[in-house]
Amino acid sequence: MRGILLINVGTPATCSKEAVKKFVGDMLSDPLVTGKPELVSNFLAKRIIAPVSSGKSFNKYSQIWRKEEPAISPMIYFMRKLAQLLEERKNIPVEIAMRYGEPGIEQAFKNLEKKCPLLHEVVVFPLYPHYAQSTTQTTIDEIGRIFYKHPHSYRLKIVEPYFDHPAFINALAKHAEPYLKGIDKLVFCYHSLPVDQVEVAWKKGKEFDYVYQLKETNRLFCKKLNIELQYTYLLYASQRGNNWLKPFLDADISDFPQLGWKKVAVIAPGFPADNLETLFDIDLQARELFMKAGGEEFVFVPSLNYSDEWIEAIWKITVGV
């Protein structure tokens, strides 16, 4: 009997300054995120970055936090719905976990064991299709650290980056197609990363090459929908420094109307679940910048979240059917 563990980076536990400060501090204490030694990362994150930036981050979260019941983080909401539907439709135990914060990885394993005492394999499905040390690698390391602390009666399988998997591309294309009518430009938006981290990974090969993988996703997506690449544009968001992958979403999107691109659609294939980066950086901030600059239509393509096509894609990627 298999179980599936859906895992993401994380989100604040509540929409409060203290919860946001804790989440930011925990995440930026990770050397694989910062690229700095552990002691330096921990000091900078907990003593400087989190205290200084928590107010600004809280303001962003307060604008995208669910006002409906349950009044929880959008990421948690979408992941819970996805897990529930996947479990019901495929008759397989499913749990969710976060690399930073709650629900935790160790508790997710225990929940799966309770649901299925005869468990023989847990398939870990990261909700990031492209490799990065700050997402994929730190998640793999943390899962291994927790899982191998104690003996288990079941084995572990971690799904590799699925940026070019036909099921992922098909789900993405089918989901996005209705949003792409009558636009001048399709913008692919991805999370920016430090250039030095990207270069280190690039030297290891394509299975670690973030830029290659996201461009391959874009190419396959466009091929699936018969979109010429010349009608697309690549931007990066959520940068925390100048020496990060460019061009930046918040700097370049306002130039589009002057270039004749007054109707745009923005999609973020690297985020299968909507979160701060999609709901604030794209749907709120980028939309405002674009429209103030003379744009006529800004179409935000929601993440796959718990759509039917995404449920089927996860099933095909995890069990290979």
C-alpha cells in the first residue's frame, strides 16, 4: 500500500507579525537558501532580516490571506483541498507537509502510518517542478534527516523534478488555455535565484540546471498550445538582491505598454499552488504596475491548485500510469 506526501516550502502559521517573523527567520536560517554558513545564516535571519522585514511581509500576507472560512493561508487551503481530492479519487492516503513550519514532515509521516498501518511506500511529491538547492535540495535533506532517525516498515521514494513530464505539461496547458485568448504577450514568471547558486548547479548538469529546466517547461508548454516563443517573455520575481536572475517582474512589467504589449497574461509554472509570490507579486503588484503604465488587460493565470487536470497529473507522475 502506497501513501503520498505533498510537500511545499512553507507559509506563516497565522496572519500575524510574529508568525511571519518566525517563518521568515526559519527559512532564511537555512544555508541552502542563503548560500552562507549556518551560523551566519542563522544570525542574519533571526537578528536582522526577519525583525526588519516582518512588517513589510506581514502587510503583503494580510492582502492575500483568505478572508473566507477557513481563514488560513491560501497555500495551506489549496494543498489541503488537493490532498483531500487526491485521496478520495485515487483511494490512497495523502498528507501535506511544509519544509518550514506546520504541518511538519514528521507529523505527516505519522498521519500516513495511522491512515494505513500496512504502508509499504511513501511517495514524496514536492510542489516545485524545477530543481533548486533552496527548494528541492533542502527538502530532500530535511526529509532524509527526519525519516532516517528511526526505522520504518516502509520505503521512501522522492519524485524528481518533473519540469518536462508530459503529464505536468499537459495539465499546465489544459488549465491555462482558457486564459490566453486575445493577448499580446504571454509572460512566464518564475522565482528569481542568486546567480552564483544557479551557476554552481548548472555545472552539475541539466538535472540541476534551474534556468534550463524552466525554459524547457516554457518550450514544451508553447509547443503543446501552438504558441510561438516570440510571443512570450520571461521574468523573475521575489528577488532579494541585484545579483539575482533577471529581468525582474516589478522592474520590467511597466515597460510593456510602451512596447505595444497592452494585453498580457502572466503564468507561474514553478508554483503549482498559489501563494504570496503569485497572489501578491503577480496578481496585485504586477497588475497595478502594468495598468498604471497604460496597460489595457492583465490576465492572471491561477496556479494548478486542486484542478482536475493537476490531480490526474500527480497520479501519473507518482505511480507512473
